[in-house]
Amino acid sequence: MYVYALINERNEVLEIKETEIQNSNESMRVVQVTGFKEGDEINFYLIINDINEDGIVTSYSGVKQNPYVKELLTKNAELRAKQDLMQTAMDDLILGGVL
């Protein structure tokens, strides 16, 4: 089963999702890969080595994250989730005509 991976210009995996990742940043790219699951980007430092013409990863490398780095990445993901929730609430307030 394919999952989606968001990679930066150095082909480092920044995010892995089972659903398609929406990307508006021109310096990043979404690819499809097998063998990964959500959260692997926190547990491992992953580099994509090769991508075919269909945007499917054919080769990658990875090493287990240092526990300190893993903790920072986990906290960062939690903060991003809170930020998304707050942004959604603000959008509801603004678009709902309350403000």
C-alpha cells in the first residue's frame, strides 16, 4: 500500500500520511512510497534516493532518530496540530460572521 511523503529539496522526508498531502510550497514535493507508515518520519531520518517518472519512490535510506531529536519532532508535530485547530476555529469565527 502506498503512503504519501512530503520531501524537501534535499529529498529528506518531512511528513508521511496515508491520505494525500496538500503542498503549496514550491521547494517541497509529495511522492508515493511503500514500506512507510505515519510517524516513521519522527522515528527515522529518511532520505529519498530515487523517484521514478510517476512520482513513486524506488530507493531510500534511513537511520533511527536520536531520542532527543525524536522528542523535539514529536513536540513540533503536537504544536502544528494545535496551530491547525486554532486556525480552523478562527476561520469558523471569521467566515461565520461572528467577527
